[in-house]
Amino acid sequence: MNKHLKQLIDLSIVDKEIDAFEPQIEEANYSYEAALAKTQSIHSDIENLTHEIRTEEVKKAKNELHLKELSQKLEDNAKKSSEIKTEREMKSLQLEEEIAKEQVTFANEEIERLERIIDSKKSQVEAAKVTLDELNTKLESVKADVDAKLDLINVERQKVFVEKEKLLGEINQKGLAFYQKVRRWAKNSTVVQVEDQACMGCHMLISDKVYADVIKGDEINTCPHCGRILYIKVSEE
């Protein structure tokens, strides 16, 4: 097999190994990112609940103020009753009292309803805080595990980078430039095998002449259909 072709095959194998580290890194980070996203979601829930509690407390305060005003009004009306001189004034005062009492009842019921909502939301906040504390503790453990995995991956990746640097120092520069040009679009299928006289990159059949040239391996041959670099395993030659 042509020396330069062998170098390109070796380089393609190393590049595949390097690219294979990315999904490993993503997988290692996923568990931490998922746990982190959950803590952020709970933080957001707590903020939303706290905002809702403040809103309900403002409503409750308004009702309490209104209740105070109504109580004062009823008290004033009680004083006015001793000064009433006509039946018409009496009926008018009684109507005001009835309306005020209805509003008092409604205000008391609304305050009780708002208090139940506030208590419920405060309970939710406390429960969320407990969950958040548990997640934060777990997050530290997950982060430690992820860092340990990433350290191992980086050690292995560094070994492959060293191997690639060595290859790049030995490889024919013209062949390397051609390889890099094809790799821009072909990625990890830049150098592919020929099986059953077909390019394993595009799966198209190649001509007898191209196939014979690939078998010889004296030169760097490319697929006439897709442009990928072709080779045949030594055991199949």
C-alpha cells in the first residue's frame, strides 16, 4: 500500500477517535446539566410562588382596609340612628346598614379565602425549599462524578492528540491538504473502504479500472461519484 495513503488512513482513524470523545463529554455533562436545570426550575417556582403570595397579601390588605371602613361606617350609622327624625331617613339608614353588612360578610369571606391561598402557597414554597436543598446536595455529588469522568476522558483524548500531532509531523503535506479539503464536507467518512466494488461513503459502484487502481494501492484514489478517498483492507487485497 502507498505510504501516503496509509498515513491518510491512520489519520482518519485518529480523527474518528477524537470526534468520538465529544458525545462522551456530552453524556458526562448531561446528568449534571439535568440536575442543574431542575434546581433552576425550582428556584423559578419559588420566585413565582413568592410573587403570587405578595399579590394575594396585597388583596387581603385591601379587603382588611375595606372591612375597617365598613366597620366605621356601621358605627357611624349607629350613632346617626338616634338623630333620625323621619321614617324615610330610617329606611335609608337601614338600607345602608344592610348593604354594609353584606359587604362585611363578603370581605370576611374573601379574607378567609385569600388566607387559605396564602397558606397553601407558603407550604408549597417550604416544600420546594426542602427539595432544593436535597438537589443542591445531590448536585455537588453529581458534579464531582462528572469532573472525574471528564478528567479520564481528557487523559485519553490527550493521548490521541499526541498521536495525531506525530502523524501530522510525518504526513505528506500535499496529501494532508487534500485530506483536509475532503474532510470539510465528508467529516469522518473522508477515507472509506471499498466493499463489493462499491464506495462505502456514497454506496455507489465504481468502475473496474478504479477498482483495480484501489486494489493496487500505489496511488491515492478517490471515488468518481463522491470524491472520498478509497482503500481496501490488506486482508482483502
